[in-house]
Amino acid sequence: MTPPELIPELRTASKLERVRLYFERAFVDAAPGTVRDLEAILTDFPADVLLADQLVIAASMVSERGGPPFARLATTRLGTYSRDTPPPGLGLAPGSRLRDRALTMLQRHVLFRRPARHLDDVRESLGLPRRGYAVFDEFMSPWLFLMDTAESFEFPRSDLPPQVHFIGALTPDPPSYDSRDSYEEPAWWPGLDDGRPVVLVALSTVANARSNLIGAAVDAFAGMDLTAVVATGGADFVAPAALPSNVHIEQFVPLAAIMPYVKVFVTNGGYGGVQMALKHGVPMVVAGVTEEKPDIAARVAWSGVGIRLSTDAPSADVLRRAVMEVLAGPGYGAAAGRIAEDLGRHDAPVEAVELLEELARTGRPVVRRG
């Protein structure tokens, strides 16, 4: 189900209100049940460290209730407050400090006053003290926070907590396309080497119900001197009967396998796909307006690795022009290449394990060195 199906109020809420509703309904209300489940697991398996997705706020509650230290693994952009950045959820890049501080104060003390109280009510019901924290503070860990990207893709923060470590991109290896894999290499795959630029269009794991971007891509790239591969991700899209010969539509295309061929990645801004593109130095066109995707799109534009569209339903003409600009402008590819180099300096799984082992061994915050 999509977020608006789970939380109907999202359909009519303002941008600011959507952030508040999403946090309150999706994360705070899930905490008590998650606490019970995690504590039951820890009874059978008394772990030294609890590793949690950054959005599982129950992890901190379990730790406070006598559980082990907890680490968080980022699965999206760094969504915590800083004096150097605008507040998360608004899709903004850093601007004037006056503007960013004013927006942060508005979010912390006005917009999120009710969910902060609700969070404290939940904490109290679990026998924990009320803290009055701003809600995004719950996404940090005082022990260890694993940020799976390059530091050059994140907004600079002079107040970055010392326990935040940039470990590079946690991305899967490509499939081998043999009988053991469920994905079969499509017939058009060998043509990716024919010298024409390859444009990949793919939707994210969650926001894949809207077919606007898919239809625009088919119309935008029909007959052009390029190969367009469109991965629908399960979106409800019916391909035209006469599909252009240079456009290929699949429900699923493994990003790790196709990305080495791609010259431009068109995405609605899912974090995993963006990190996969960055790992391969592929510039992007981002068209996403739901969840945290505006924040991710803001980083794509700020870092120079792509173009941000202010809609998830661009016209074919708008999409075509944006892709052609990225193909023609060497600056986008150069910027993506620089971040790929930064990511290449990391071995994300190894670094994550070493940091987690240090936390398990010492039980103390694992801070950056140097």
C-alpha cells in the first residue's frame, strides 16, 4: 500500500503537514508494538548491540528499558537538525542561516509540537520519562550512526555529531544471470553495447504506484537516437501496443547490472537507486515529490549530479529537455564522477562491521577519528 492509502489525510495535507502526519502515524504509533517484538527477540537472543533502521524509533526505547546500546543505519538522507541546514522534510538546500533557523524553529516548536507530545505519551506508556525532544532527534543514536553515502553528497554540517560515520554506499552486487537467479536476461540486453546512450527510468520501492513518469518517458524518448529502459517497479502501467523500438519496458531491471551502461538515470528519488547511480558516476534527472524524495532531489541538485524537476508528473517535453541537458552538459557527469570516487574509497560492509564490533566490544560511543 502507498502512504496515502495507509494515511488518507496525506492526500489533502500541505507539504509541512504531510511531514508531521507521516512521522506521527507511520513511526510513533508503531513504536509500542515494535518495542514488545524486539524485547521478545532479545530475551531469546541477548545481543550486545541492536542495529536498527534510522526510522525505527523503538530502538532507543528498547535500549532505555534495559536493552543493549543501539546503532542506526541510514536508509535515506541524513534527516537530523543542524544549525547549517534547513529542517528535514521541506526539500530545501541550505540557504541563509536566518531562513534555515527560522524554518527549523517553526518545525520544532509549532508544526511538530503535537507529534512531540504524542511521542512523549508513548514513552510514558512504556515507563520512560518524557523528554520533549524534537521528533527528528529520535532518528539519531548516541552510540553509532552509519550513513551509507559519501560525505560529499550530504549538506556540510559544522555540528555533525561525532558518532556519525560516512561508510559509502551499501549496494548489492549484480546478478549473474544463470539458472540460479530468478531474473532472466532480456532479449534486448546485448543491444546496450551498441554505442547509443542508455537512459534508465526506474521508480522507487515505495512510491511506485503512479505511472506518470513512465508514460512521459515512453513519449519523450520514442524514436530518439538512444536506448531507453523503463523499469515500472510494479506500477499500474499498460504499455502502448506499438512500443517504440528504442524503448524497452520491464517490471524489474536489476540496477546493479544495468547501471554500468547508463548515461542518465531518471528517477523519482528513491535513496537506494540514487546511491546506485552515484556509485557508478551516473548523473540523474529526479522527479519526486512524496516522502523524503524532495530532500534527496535537493541533494542531487545541490551536489551538481543532476537536474531536479518540481513534479512527479513531468510532460514528455520537459523530461526530454532535462535528459538532453544532462547528456550534453559535462558538468553533471563530472560531479557524479567525483562522488563515485568518494564512494570508491569506502568498503561499506567492512566499515559497518568494524564499527559495530567496536561498539559491541566497548559499549561506548564510536566517534570519528582524525
